[in-house]
Amino acid sequence: MHRFLTFSFLLILGLHSWAQDEVKDTDSLQVLSFDSFMERVLDHHPLSMQANIQVDKGRAELQQARGAFDPKLLQTTNQKYFDDKQYYSLIDGGFKIPTWFGIEVKGGYEQTSGVFLNPENSLPDAGLWYAGVTVPIGQGLFIDKRRASLQQAKIVQQSTQAQRDALLNELLYEAGQVYWAWFEAYSILQVFEEGLDLAMTRYEFVKKGAALGDRPSVDTLEAGIQVQNRQLNLQEATLAYINFTRELEVFLWERGIVPLEVDSATVPQVVDPAQVNSNLPWSTMDVDTFLSQHPQLRQTQFAIDQLEVDQRWAREQLKPIINVTYNALSEPVGGEVMPMYSINDYKWGLEFSFPIFLRKERGKIEMNRLKIQEKRLEFDNKQENIRFKVEASFNEWNITREQIQLYERTVRDYNGLLGAERQLFRVGESSLFLVNSRERSYLSARVKLIELIQKNQKSQLKTRYNLGILGQEVR
């Protein structure tokens, strides 16, 4: 038992000493404001950098989709040699240019030779130049797979920006909650430090009075118990402050690589109760304006837009494939192409295909219709949930502001009662029990005011989080 009491005393003394080093040395304190903290999280936290990577991925996907429209150089060579003879040589080289309108432009040069050349491949000795187009007049006229993929990639790029905003909104909300919990722990720690100092000062006063016979000796016991209770309160407050300080460090990084530690002289900002949210920046009437840019709703809307592009392409596939190809031909003479060109020299072709039952295509259209309906219902439900959360947190923000104004007066009144009771105690017209009771009420009121301030700041943070604007505001 003696060892346990000794360990408890040393633990309390150690924590109190740590708190003295952390909090009391006001000359060397450095304030880490909420705005500075949030800016550092946004600029240096690994998740913030990961969120920015989403935008880069969107740009990369768009670049990849645009690659479907890149011009291509083409070259095919087929030759056969046997028994010291060239059976055939087929050479075809040129280019192909896909266009946004579905038309493909193609040009090139063909040359053939050989002992056993297939007659249909026979060409003039100098070969033939050709240039032409392939035009879809059925499926693919208004939209094709390449154009649908490019449109979807553009939507994905916008969606990744909304995804980044949503990730940053979530990160900054978590960081902000920890900051205000840290603020609360630090402020309560200061209150309990002051309470312990008051209890120890009174204990010395009562002990001297009892030694002189001015106070009953039982008062020293009550004053000592009060010191012990305050030491316990300080121990718990110190532990909470240590833990929240360490949790705060989870969000402090240098360039996303090096985790940082909070210096012992670093403390949160001071919040003046009289200045808490004196002017609220929004009303519930502004919610629709913010909801139109909410990152979660934008992500859902972009998913709907992608499905609608896919649906448009699915409907296009109900049409038959009819591709018409035309190539003008010209025999080079002396290295020149055009002198031998004639409108009567050409090659053309027609490609046609059409599935009889269209079961695959109709099934795809129905599936897309259901997916779009599902996403729209999800959008409406999500929008109403966000609207409710915004209004609820906004109401909490407003009510806690009024509570702070009210309770600030309550704290002053408790302090006035305590001062009067102390004066009566000094002149022997009050008891130590009443002084302790008044002091406990005063300290509890201060703690309650700190809790209200913390709750108000968190509700302000939550309102901005529900509006989805934390990332934009910190920027």
C-alpha cells in the first residue's frame, strides 16, 4: 500500500510538472492557430497529396482517351521466296487519321510484284497512290466507341476534381475535430491548474489558522481533501492534453514525408467567448447554392452523366453497321502523283452487318436505364440527407453561440459569488465548506463554458464540412 501511494504521488507530481513545463511558461509559448494548422494539413499531409493525385489520374485518363484519335502510320509487307523465285511481294504503307465526326481519312502507297502474284493484286510497275475516306452512315454516324470514351474521360476528369474536394473535405474535418479537442483539453488543463493553486493556497492559509487557533483543525482535513481532488482532476486533464497533443501530431507532416512533433511550448489559440461567431456568414436560405457544388453530389451527378453517354452509345448500336469506303487511285509517273489522276480510277467498298434480334443491345439499354434511375434516386436521397445535416449543424452552431453568450454571464456571476464568499471566509463569517462549494461551482462553470466553445467551433466546422467547402475555404 505504501508503494502504491508513493507511485501515485510521483505520477501526479510528474504529470503536474509536465503540465507546468507545457503550460505555465507563458514567455516562450507559441500559438498554433486553427487556420495555420488547417493550412499545414492541406499543404503537407499525405492524404492531401493523395487527393491531388486523383486529379492527375483524371488528366492521364483523358489523355489516354484522346489517343484514340491520334493519326497512325501503317506499314504491311508480305513476301514469299521459294526455289530461287519471288512468288509475291505485297507492300502497303500509309497513314490513317480518325476524326471526331466518325470519318476516317486514309492514304498511302501500294506496290506489288512476283512470279505467282494473285491477279487481283496486280498493280502498275510504279505502284499506286491512294487517298480516301471511310464514312459510317449507320451505326457510328452520331456517336461511336471512341467518341463515347472521350466524353466519359472528360467527365471522369471533372469527377476526379470532385473526388479530390471530397477527400480534402473529409481530411480537414477530421483534423479540425482533433484541433478543437486539443483546444478543449488545454483550456480545461489551465482551469484545473488554477484550481489546484487556489486549493493549495487555501490549505496553507487554513493550516496556519489552525496552528494559531483561529480555525478548527478539521478544516485542515477538508482543505487537504480538496487539494487531493484537485490533483486528481489535474492528473486526468494532463493525461487528456497529452493524448490529444499526440493525436494532433498525426495530422502534422512536412511535405507528406516527415511526421512532425508538437513542441512543448506550442499551444492552441485563445477563443474569446464574446467574439464567438458574432456574425454568422450564412443562413439556411443559402444551402441550395452550396449543394449545387457539393463534391459528393457532383460525383454522383458525374456518374449519371457517364451512364447517359453510355446509354447514348447503346442506343446507337440499335442501328445497322453501314460503312462506305472510297479511295481515289493514281499511278506515279516520274515521281509525280497527280498527272495520272483520273476520277475514273478509284476503289470503293461497303460493309454491312445487323443482328436480327438485338437482344444484347436492348438488354444493355435496359440495364443502363435502370442504373441511371438508381443513381438519380441515390442523388435525391443524398441531397436531402446533406440538406438535413447542414441545417442541423447550422442550428447547433447558432444555438451554442447564444449559449456561450448566456453562460459567459453565468461564469461572471459564479465568480462574483466566490469572491464574496472568500471575503466572508476571511472575516470568519463563512465556512470552508461554502467556499469550496462556491469554488467548485465556479470552476465547473468555466469548464462548461470551454465545452460550449469547443462544441460551437466543432459545429461551425461540421457545418462547413456538410456544405463540402472545407478544402476550398482553406485554400
